[in-house]
Amino acid sequence: MYFRRKLKQEFSIAGFIPAMICVSIFFLADIFFGIREAIFSVSLFFLLYAGFSFWIYSRTRNQSYLAASVWQLFVGLSLATHPKFSLFVRIDPVVPTLLFIFLLASTIWLFYLFFTKRAKWKGREVFELASMTIGPQPDGFTERPHPSGRAEYTRDQLFGFAAFLKKNLIAMPYFEENRVVIIPVKMDDEFNYLFNPVKFRQTRSWIAFDLQGNVTVNISKKDYLKYKEELSFDQLCENLGKLFIEFLSYYCKGEADRIIYQLNELGLGLTS
């Protein structure tokens, strides 16, 4: 699907930080201790990072983080038990072979999830879809929430929809007494949410569904300035609300796959 992208191109090194740390650990350990200690240090890094990935999985229930955790676990164990570099005295020769088989299987699993966009945070797609029908029309940014209509749903449907958005890395929900606040999350922005969700919420756009069926939208200045041109702010809020009302409608009708298809159809990059 071809469309004129409205958002500015962004580049972040957040996704490369773990690799940079890992390489630094290897070289520092190799310089001060030796190659075997360096390999063992890297194995410990992977084992610890496996725990971190599993923590993210527990927050999102997204399968790609579980796959990443399993892959990192087997990388760490494979390095720690490698016959040439292991610091352990006695290791059954069968162990490295079994670990390699498990590592290969988890690699295939992780690659499949990555290339089918199951590991991609889709907030950027959300903002692109909301702006597709809007041309340049500066009418002023405002901090006020924008009423965006009503929708029919039950409490269970709303909570199930919120869980679906989280599991598929579209948005993260905040549960309040009388409503659910949904915040779209872009790639490389997830760490801001995971480490400081309170501050993240204060500076990001949101869509709120209350238990009476009212839908309210607030687009933050931070997100609004990500667009290349000044767009009609009221229309952008209206479109974002209608988009999530449509998504909720698909979910309630048992057609949630249409949400994923609509987002993936934009054809944005795997890491954008």
C-alpha cells in the first residue's frame, strides 16, 4: 500500500544499546582477564538480559519477548558451556550439542516473529493512519482533551480489547476507576514506558474509553510535532478517536485480525 507519510523520519540508538554494552563487556574482560573470562562475562550478560526480556513479556504478554528471553537464555548457556571457553572443569559433551539444537530452534522462532512484525511496536502506524485523510491546515495546538463520540461495548469487551492492544504491541493501557486510557507506543519508545510509565503517560497522546461508552482523545504536543506539517488538530483528534472506535468494533465482532492487517498494510519498516 502506497501512501504519503506524514510523520518525520526518526532515528534512535536505543535498540543498539544492549549490543554496545555486550561488546564493551567482552573487550574489557578480554583486556583485563583473558578470552575465556571474556566469553564467560558475555554469557552472564545474555543470561541476565534473558531475565529482562522475560520481565517485559510479563508486562506485555507479547510472544516475541518470550522468544527473545528463551533465545538469550540458550545463547548464554551455550557460551558458558562451550568446550573451548568454558570455565567449568567437567561438562558432558552432550550438553553443548543439546543447547545448540535448542538455540537453533529458538533462533528460527525469534526470526519468524520478527519478520512477521509480531515484535514491532505499532504506534507509528497508528499516527500515520490517523493523519492519512488530513491535509496541511494549521488551526492551533491545544492541550485540552477532545470528545470523539461514543461506542457500544461491555466492560469485559473493553478490558479484553486493552489486553489485545498490549499483547500485539499497538498501545499500552492504563486502568482507572471509570475508564481505560490507551497510549500508542512507537518503536524505541517502549523503554520510556517500561522504565517510567507515569512520566511517559504525561507526555504522550491517549485515547480514553469510559464505562458509559464515551470516547475522549488527547494528542500531546510531543506527538503533534512529530508530523512534518501542521495538520488540523481537531481533525487529527477526531480521526484518532474514530480509528480506535473502529478497532474496538472489530474486536467486539471477533475480527481482531483486521486490526493487525490494517496496521501492517501500511508497509512501514520492521524497526521504524
